[in-house]
Amino acid sequence: MAGPVTCEYRRRPDLFRATCFLASVLTILLLVFIFGEILTKAWPAIHRFGFGFITGVQWSPNREVFGVLPVLIGTAASSLLALLIALPLGMAIALFLSEDFLPESVRQIIRFVVELLAAIPSVVYGLWGIFVVIPIVQQFGTVLSEHFGFLPIFAGPAYGNSLLTASLVLALMVLPTITAISRSSLVAVPYSLREGSYALGATRWETILGVILPTASPGIVASAILAFGRAMGETMAVAMLIGNSQRLSWSLLSPSNTLSALLANQFAEADGIQVSALMYAAVILVLMTLVVNLAGEMVLRQTQRATAGLR
């Protein structure tokens, strides 16, 4: 009886492994198929406009002139600004959730609330931004423009729908990603490192700043990269708040645009070569997001090896 049972138990893991392998291959093939379809639709624009599509500053469907440089700058600027706002806040929350600064019950509540932010639909963030963030940005933006208008980032009139407004809402949207991954990295730091630091006479904050944070820094970097990729791909909230302007401007108080918002706003009414141009923009967005996410995954795996002592 032992022989057949052993064979049966061997077949089940093999079947499970084969199913998982098949699912993985299908996922990769689906990704290749999607990218291939987008690339095929974009090829007429790629062949016609070439690299000038990336360096062009005008988007005029009536004249069949297409350039996405202002949109690329808006995509990078909004994502980077959101990251600069969310990263310190996310690290602070992760630190308080991983250390014993607060009672366990309070930490669980805060953790639940932060994770709940990730479940809120994008359109709700957009509506909240319209009714809450836009009036605040317009009010304080006017003050910044009056007193610091000599700086390019605060030059010109302050608009409610602006790069700054979209970046503030994006920061709130990527906050759960930064907090969750940073907390996991902080918790994974071996407790022996803390004890060794305390044994050498270091205070609690000296241990946190000199031992724990440097050890968990690869995971924190990975959280920042993944959050940056999420911010670049965000569509609905950004389209509702950024102003959807194709004009090249360096002011945070002026309307701007992103690749995802451009696709969402213009694809429904596009025709002819404009459809191909939008697909060209989609190819660029896919490549940017793919590169950022792959970089984040590599850093995250390196962090896991380091915290496991496998470096």
C-alpha cells in the first residue's frame, strides 16, 4: 500500500507545479500580446513621427502635429513631487508601526486606516480633490505666487487644477504602498542588531537612525520605486485635477498633463492618425512603467536576500 500512496502524493505536487507554470506562461503571453497589439496600432505614428514625437511640444490633431514632451515632463514631475511628499510621511508611519512607540491596539488601527486608503477608488480621490484640495491649493498658491513669483516653480497665476493639486492627491494615493513595504522592511531587521546597538550604549533614536533605517534602506528604496510606478500609471484622479494642458510650463501652480490623462481624455474622440499617436504615447507609458516596476522588483528581491542573511 505504501508504494501507490507515495506515487499518488508525488503526482499531486507535479500537477500543481504544472498548473502554476502554465498560469505563469499564460500571464507572460498575455502581457506580450497586449504590448504587441498596442505596438501594432502605434506603428503608423512611430514610422511617421519617429523620435520627434517624444521631443515635440505641440499636440494639434487638426494639423496632425503630435508631440508629448510637455506630457512626459508632467508625468515625471507629478510622480516625483508626489513621491517627495509621500516618502517622508510613509517612512514616519512605517517607523511608528514597526517600533513600540504606540500600544499594539493603536498601531493596528493606524495600519488598518492606512491600508484602507489603497481600497478607495481613484474617482473618489478625484472628487475629494475637486472639492477640498483645489480651493486650498488656489488659496495658498496665490500667496506663493505673490511672494515667491520670481521662482520658476511658483511663477504665473495660481490655478486650482494644477500640477501641485494632482501631486498632492497622488501622494495620498501612493502612501499605502510606501508604508506597507517600508514597514515590512523595518520589521524584518534582526532584533540582534538592536540588542547589539543598545549594548554598545546607543540610545533608541541612535539605534533607529544608525542601524535600523540603514539596514532597511533597500526595502524603503524599493517602496519608493514601486510607488513611483503607481503614480505614473494613475489616470482618473490625475485627469480630474491636473488641468489637462498641453502647454509646456515649469510652474507647479499651472495646469499640466500626463500620459495616462492624455489617453483617457482624447481617445474617445480620436480618429485616424491621432489614434496611432495616442497608441504611441501608450507604448511610452507602458515602457516607463515596466522599467520602473522591474527596477523596484529587483531592489525588493535584493532586500529580501539581505535581510535573510543571504548576501
